[in-house]
Amino acid sequence: MTAVGIDVGTGSVRVYCENKDTIQTYEAEIATTHNANFITQSSKEIFTKILDLFARLNIDHVSGISTTATCSMVVLQKMEVNGSTFLKPFSQISGISDTNGPIPNQDVFLWMDGRAFKQTDRYNQRLRDTKFSSSVGGKFVPELGVPKLKWLSDNFPESNLVCFELYDWINYLLLVGGFSEKELVEYRPRKKDFNNDSSAMDGSIKGWSKQTLTSVFEISKNIEIGGADFDVATEFLLPVGYPLGTVHKAFAFKDAVVGNGCIDCYAGWLSTIVAPENRLGLTGGQLSMIAGTSTCFLLASECTSPITGVWGPYDKLLPNVQMYELGQPATGKLFEKLFSKFDKLIQDKLGDKATIRNYFYYGDVFGNRSPLSDFTMSEMVIDGYNYDCKLAPIIDSHDKVASLVIRYNLILEFLCFQTKHIIEVLSQPEQINITEIVVSGSQANNRRFLQLLSDITNLKVTKLCEKSKYSVAKGASIMAEAGTGLMQEKNAANIDADSYARKYEIYKDMAKVQAKYRELVNSD
């Protein structure tokens, strides 16, 4: 049996194919359009890149295909052609136009798009202390799908739109035959509405009934939620891997079963839970950390109580499994920004173990999703140069290399401190006792980060043993019957534990005082 997993990440799309003889992995970059806090992509480009990667696979037959993707939203508009209904990309969401109108094919609200801040504020006022807010840690944040849907409803209330989760749209395209030459897609509505007791996972758009969308979330009746499960008469979300149909005859692998997909962080978790030795991830003690462009934390537990600052628990991913989710938005972007021009210089200097005891950094560049659920949080820095002039200043330094090395280490510290903070919040219920962190994604290749993470959290840290950037694609292939393994990263503790403990308290104080300052200047 051969299965193919598709992973649509923030900056690239990957495929993972495994059978009893070989493993094949391929990757292609995808473009992102930035217009202030409007951040969009093209689903047509993404799907074309997927087909290109399929063509590179050296296999004769595929049994199953499944897709995982970022928690992004695709927006299509209905149109009639010769009496039939089709879907076309709704490019107005980019906010960018030229002489010919909106830039074509910009139909994906990228997950980090931050335009829906007003809608987020409204939900946090209207839905405070309700089951809808408690399921996302007590507060909505702009990166969630529902506030984006509300923005769309507020700005295009009369347009006949169909919105998809990105992973679901890719599966939908595989089932219906993709885009026509005129960039139209066959319209196939879902057979049944979701039950009024149904709910979406982690603030997503799919899973709510039409009544809930209109009465609770105030979404226009002209906006519809689409799905790749159009041939399945169900009132509730399907588990991952559930067969949705077979790949359309227009594509290679036309007999392959398309399995129900999921958001990428859950696929990353799936790639960790099939370790045969101990069913890793299902015992309640292992926290999965999927660390790429952003970082998501997932914990399977028997606990069913909501936790402030934590999303969930959700019971829809797998039968009889309760899932908690937390996240740090755009953590990989901190490194990307730093390494874009100075990668080699930093690497050459990392051997200089300069003490950064008196430098302090708080790095919520894109707001805080967990554990504070406060999208107004931002960066803070205290430059320690005047305490010890042997080191470089980091705010305005003539020694660019030394400054970069200090900033690099401060970013590592911040990410580890915030992970420790997340674990403390997540461990509040008596039923939850985290003993290990399992790391996958691109940041799992950073040994310095893994070591510091273990030192600061005082927990065992395990990483996936293979190409970590393909672990999410591999999780997608698990949904089509594949397997994985884990390898423990060896520990070599030689740190100033007391210094880290003190700096962790300073990290928490910086978070508190930032919120205090904003409250002081904005109070009436």
C-alpha cells in the first residue's frame, strides 16, 4: 500500500510518499502577498505546485491521498455559466488592485492575516464567558477563521461566497477535477447542514451550523461554508482519514482514495503518536510541539475541562481522544528575520558563549495566542550593554555580528520561556502531568534550541528522527495509512539553572508590565 501526504505550509508545499520499499519527499515554494495586515496567497498556485510535485513521484500506484494545511481560509465566489454553478477565486480580499482590477487569484486568507481586529474585539465583548469563547481559551484572536469570516461578511455582505478550510479545498479540487482553463471550479454543495450542537475546532469555520453562523457569529446568509465531504451526508465533522471519494479521472492516481484532512498542527501530532513502543502522545504525558513558521502545541488527555488560555478540549480529531491546543504565532519568522542576511556570520560566532544575563527580550511580534490570548502583545527589549560594556549593545550597535549573536540567543530564550509558561498553564488540571516534549517541524533541526528547551523546562525533549520539515506531510500520509518513528535527542546539561529561573520570572513580569502600560495610557 502506498499513501501520499500533502502539507501546505506557509512558504512551501510538500509531499511525502511512503511504501514498504521507499520514502520520497519533494517541496516547492509558494508566494505570499503582503499589504499591511492583509496577507494572502493563491490557491490556484498552490494546487498547481502540488500537481507538479505529484509528477515527480516515481510510483505506479497510489492507494490513498490526504491533505493537511495551515489554518488558512479560501474564499470563492459563485457564478452561473450556461445554467450551471461554478466557483471562482474571490480576489478582492487582497486589498490590492491595478488598472485591471484586483490582483487575480489572491483567494487565500493566510492564517497570519491580521485585518479582523475589529471583529475580534466585537466577539470578545459579545461572546465573553460563553462556550464559544471558552473553546478558544477565553478570547478570540484575529488569526482564527471565524473573525476573518466576520470581516468578509462585514465588507462583502451581498456577495455570494463559499469559504473553505485550505486543506479541505485542496481535497475538494482533487475530487472535482481542479480548475478549468477559465479558472472555474465545479460547485458541489454539502448534502446536509451541520447540527446546531456541532462546533468547529480551534475557531475554524467548518463545523458550525448555518443557524450558529448567522445568529451567534453574525455572518451574512450569502456566505456558505464548503467542504470536500459533499458526498457524505453528515451533520458532524468527520474524523481524519475518513474516505471522501476517489481522485478525479483528470489527474494521475485517479483511483486513489481521498482521506479527510486536517489543519497542519494536528497532522504533525499524528506523525508522533504511532510509535509502537508506547503509543506516544496518547498517554497524557507527552506534549507535541510542531515548530515551523509558527509553533503549535497539542496534548491528548482524558481531561475534559476548559483551561483559560488554552484551546479545547476537542473530541473530533480521533474517536475517544480529547485534544488541547496552544500556539505561538510566527515563531519561525523571528529566526527568518534574523538569518535573512547574516546566517553565516551568526553561525561562525555561536561558539562564543557570551553571557547575556543582563539582556532581556519579550518577543510576541504577532501578538500572543497562548497562554494570554492577547493579540495586542508585542516586543519588548532591555539592552544590557551599560551593565557590561564587554558585550555589544543590541539596539544600536557598531558590532553587528556580536549584536546578532546576542539577539539570536535572546530569541531562543524567549521561545523556551514561553513554552515553559504554556506548560505551566496547561498543567493546571490535576489530570494533566506533562513529562516530555516531542518536537517536529523545521525548528526541530536546531540542536541548540532543543538543548535549551530541555534545560529551561527541565523536561525530556524528543525530536523526530527523520527530515523534520516533512513530519507534517508524513502526518498527512498517516491519514492514508503510513508510519513513522521517533528518536530521542541526547541531553548534555551544563547550564546556569539559577540564572534561567530568574530570567523566566523576568519574562513573566515583562508580559504583565506591558499589559499594565497599555491599560494606563488607554484608560479614560
